[in-house]
Amino acid sequence: MKARQRMGSDLSVIHSHLTALYGEASGDDAFKRLRSILHTYRPSLHREATQHITERDSILITYGDQLQEPGISPLHTLADFCEKYLTGLVSGLHILPFFPYSSDDGFSVIDYRAVNPDLGVWEDVERLGGRFRLMFDAVINHVSINSKWFQAFLCDDPKYQNYFITVEGNPDLSQVVRPRALPLLTRFETSSGPKQVWTTFSEDQVDLNYHNPAVLLETIETLLSYVGHGAEFIRLDAVAYLWKEIGTPCIHLPQTHRIIQLFRAVFDEVAPHVMLITETNVAHAENISYFGDGNNEAQLVYNFALPPLVLHTFYTGDARILSAWAADLKLPSDQIAFLNFLASHDGIGINPVRGILSELEIETLIDRAKAHGGLVSYKVDVSGSQQPYELNINYFDALSDPQASEQLNIQIDRFMAAQAIMLSFAGLPGIYFHNLFGSRGWREGPNLTGRNRSINRQKFERTELESKLADPSSLCYKIFDRYSRLLRARSASPAFHPYGQQHILDCGESIFALLRSTGNQCVLCLHNISNQMQTLEVDLEEIFDLSSQGDRPVDLIAGERFNIQRKSPLHLRPYQILWLAGHPQ
């Protein structure tokens, strides 16, 4: 009886979201249907959430077919490889869309509830979930034109007539924010004649109509089914565009935030161990709005400003802008966190640093990326002109010109210093497969696929990658070895807890320095972002309790006590990383 009363109380929040979206009558009807769905799923999905994430958590971002071997399903191969090499290093896997699809490397989904047979079966996914925490993509802004839903729409099936957004006449759509340099509407022939359908991302990706409660309920049931297959993190892809209203920008609308709040309330009720993460590659202030009040929307938000800011830092050898931005980071509660990353399956977004970097500094990023063999993707702004929004380049190449004669060990040191900065930030680290293994850019990719993003999406033969991992002289071995040490060092100190304290220190323009702390543990993180030896004065006695010889701080990366006098200067080699752990003063 008590459980039933508690559930009824919690459901009142869900009811209020539905009536706010659809009005009293339609909202009440949607609530009755949703309540039935929740009662169906709750018994099998519900488990209490203790501590969502800790310093031992990090997420590997990978395609389901990232590794291939003859006669074996790629997901099975991925499971074998990850169990062999990554157990104890990363705790989770973000498997990029593994559903049947028609374009966009998986992000034009044909069937939300099926595994692409070219990748494997649900049992393969669930096997991965037995060893790693899983993140699934919820590609719910749009669906493939080859989906059953849209094909039924084309045939005038009454059930699906309001699943998509049709536009009649020639309304003013000039305010609509466009993420791509492509038409917003696409003409389709249906059984009842031609119709213009809303297609935000491409003519193969038709937007779903969330003005229809049936679409929202179908989406919620799909998300719950993902949890049933082992998902602990649900990534809301392109969620900023979810709700459309003609006469508005159709991005970041209040109804979109309300839907995310509804998702959060649903999971809090049915599966409180599940965390929502929003993918909103937009200006920083807009991006963090998806935390809501700190308790009612996403528990995680991608830290999209970090990749271009770190790139700018190493290009200039000046950490002051990164330090100032990091010092100003504020979150609305201590139960939410950024997902920090430097690379992903997409490119390096430029829009998140507009207003942080000057236009000249952004142009410098673009020019350097091009000089290193990268490409640039463009969108159409409200004035109708094209604007660069993304650098398409492998992060290793972005930091080190592939054509330069620079020594490889310098390139590795620079790359690892950048990764260490990302790992030191408060939040949950997200590590793209190619970064973990030191891949270089796939220059042939864009020519083969016609997509700029392919430059950072190369797939590998398992035997080829394992051969490199067995060769201590290979770039792959050296990066993975260094990355492994950093991940173990991070896991070793509670000061790196995702919700822990973060304080930025001023150690000069060539050092990015921050102090992480939780309870009776703290870590001083120093990163030389220049190609010169740096000497800095740091009074360790002000940071650490050095009352006895045994209280000397530990160099987490070297795994030994740090032998230095209390007020002696520190000397950091070019691109050196130094993480000192101890008890706070």
C-alpha cells in the first residue's frame, strides 16, 4: 500500500508535464495511457540508485562495428576486445546507434527496437552490459524515411498521419535555426498527393511530431525498452530541436525542456539508476540550460566548449582563456555533471566557443585545422548565409601536423597533456575509441563516403589493431599505455569524483592548473601546455598537510612519493603532466 501511495504521488509530476504540453483533456488521456506503460515496465526495471557515478567511471565512445574479424558479428568482436583490454580501465561503453539505419552512419534509424543484423543481436549488446555500463542513443528527433512509421504515413495510414510535421503553403520559416546547409522541408509523394515534410537534418531524416501525444508515448516506451536491454545512460541525440512551432527558432523551446523533464520524472519513477545525457552542440549558456534546476532535467550534459578550448590552448601555448572559462563554470546542484570529452564520432564544434573566443581566434582554429589536413562543415544562419560550425579532423592530427617533421615523442606528450586536462575536470570522462588508441585521420574517408565526418570514423580489423598493441614501438601501443596509466591514476583518488570540488589556480599562462578535492583527499593537477620547460613557484604547504615525512604528496602517474622541499620551485618539462595527491591543508 505504501509503495502504491508513493507511486501515485510521483506520478502527479508526470501528469502535470503532460497537461502542460497537451492541455487538460488530451493530457489526462495521455497520462492514463502512460501510467499503464509504467506499471508494465516498473517491476522488471526498477532498482534503487545508490551512487550514479564515481571517480572510477569513464565512458568509451565507439561504433558497434569499430572492430571487425571474418565470420564473427562485430558486436561479439567488440565484446571480446573490450573484455580483454579495457576491463578495469573504462567502466562504460557508449555504443553509437546499432539499430537498422539508412544513412548518417546510424543516425537515420529504421527500427528503434531492433539491432542491425550486420552488427549482431540483442544478446551481444547484453553481453557487453554484463561487464560495462551501457549508453544507448535515443535518436528521437527524427526517423528514417524507410521506417515503418514513415512508410505508413506515405500510404495515408490514419494512425501515422500525425506522426510527422507537414507544412502547407509558404509560411515564414526564416527564424528556424538550421544545423545544416540543407533545405528544411522535403517534398514527398503520398497516396493523397504531395506533401512538404519537416526534415531538420536531411531528406532521409524526417522529424517526429511531438504535438501528437502518441509519438511521445511511443518514444517513452522505446526508452524503457532500452533500459530492459541494459542501458544505464540514455543519450538524447539532437534533442534541442525536438519541439517545433512555426514563427519561432524551433530550438531550445520550453516544450522541449518540458519533455526532458518528463523523461527524467519517468526514469526517477521506473528506473532511478538510469541517467539522461543531452547532446546539444550549441553555445555554452544554452547547452547548460539542459541541466534544468539541477534536479529535474539531464543528470549529464556534454561539455561541448572543452574540445575547441583545449585546442586553442595548445595552439597558442596560453592557458588563460581556458582557465578563466573553467573558473567560471557553475552548476545548479551537486548531483549533476558534465560529460567531458575532446573527440567523438562528430567533429569539433565551433559554436560552443562563440562568445568565449574571439572571431579571430575561431578563424585561427579553422585555419590550423585545414593546414593539418582537416575539413570544415557549414550551416545556414538566420540571414541565409553559410557559417562554419564544425572542424572535421582527428584530434591527434589537430594537435600535431601530420606533415610536420616534429619528433613523435613530442606529439605524444602534447596529445597526452590534452587528454590529461580533460580527465582532470570535474565530471564524467568520455573517450572516443580513436583517442584511446592514437589513431590518425582517415584521409580517404570523406572521399569514399561524401561526408566530412568520416575523416574520424575509420573502422579497424581486430588483428591489425592487436598487432599494433603488441608492438611497443607503435604509436597505438604508446598512446594506449600512457592513457591506461592516466585512467588508473584518476581512479585511484576520490578527489576525482565527478561531483567533487574544482578550483582553478593561477600558475602562469603556460600552465593549466586545477585543484580537485573531495573530503580528506585533494589532487593538484599541473599541465604544461607549452613546448618549453616551465618553472613555477607553488607552496605545497598551502595545499597539502605536510606535517610528517609520510604526508608528502604522491605523484599519481609515477605511483610514488613526490620528493620535493616544501617551497622549492617545480620544473615541468614541455607538455609534462603532474598530478600530486595528498591530504588537504
